[in-house]
Amino acid sequence: MRHNKSFNHLSRKKAHRDALLANMTISLIKHKRIFTTLAKAKALRVYAEPLINRAKEDSMANRRLVFSYLQNKEAVTELFREISQKIADRPGGYTRILKTGNRLGDNAKTCFIELVDYNENMLKDKKTEKKGRTRRSRKSSSTEAAAPAAEAPVPVPAEEPKAE
């Protein structure tokens, strides 16, 4: 039964689940993108985003609290130095899940989970996508009529008679 089930247990005991999510969070911090199943990615987002949010304020208490979850000095250092600089102005939503289809062996739904500010392709798309829009139509018929009149006609060279 599902009575009062507040999160996905991932078919594991608590210690195993905590170790799995901690290791996946470390990999996400180090590599900025990991490939996993959709259920694990959704559970990882719930686990990792509060830890990433702690990195906004670099204090000894926050470093110790994050280290108590991750148990990895390199990941904590990376989180508080590099990642915290990029997420400083973001109010939340530090990860993105991109579905990639089903796995070949067991047909499990797979996906990428990545840190939002580290995907350069999507950041470029967002910058080029923003264009000023107007609610009124533009009168382009007058500019189209003026453009051909300004161009001079190109003279066509005369053909030479063929010698037989």
C-alpha cells in the first residue's frame, strides 16, 4: 500500500538509498551532468537542490552540514567555490532533467540530470531567443516598393553569332 508515502524509496533501505543519493550528488557536482533513470533523477533533485541552495552562503556551518551529507571534501569545495558563483542570483531550480528515452535491456525510462547554469548550448539559445515584439503590424509594403526602384537594371550581354 501507498499510505502516506512522501517520497520514492527506490526499492532500497534507508542507508543504501542515502549512500546512492550522496554518490549521485557528488557525481553531479563534479561532472555537471549525469545519465541515470528518471526515478533516480527525480529523487536526486529533491536531495541535491537543498544542498546546492546551502552553498549560496559560504559559512562554516553550511560547509559542515553539506559535508555531513556528502562526505567528500573535493565535492564540497567545488560546490562552495565554483557552483555557488554561478547560482548566486538564481532563486531555485538548479537542476534540469532531460528525458532520453528507454533503456535497451529493461526498458527503464532514462534521462540526463544536469546543473542548469553549466549547459552552454541552452544558455546561448536563451540569449538569442529574446527579441523585441510589437503588437502592431509593420508597414513593410512601402519599403519593398522602394528597394527595387533603387537598384539599377543589370545590362544583358549580347550573344555573338555562331560561325559555321
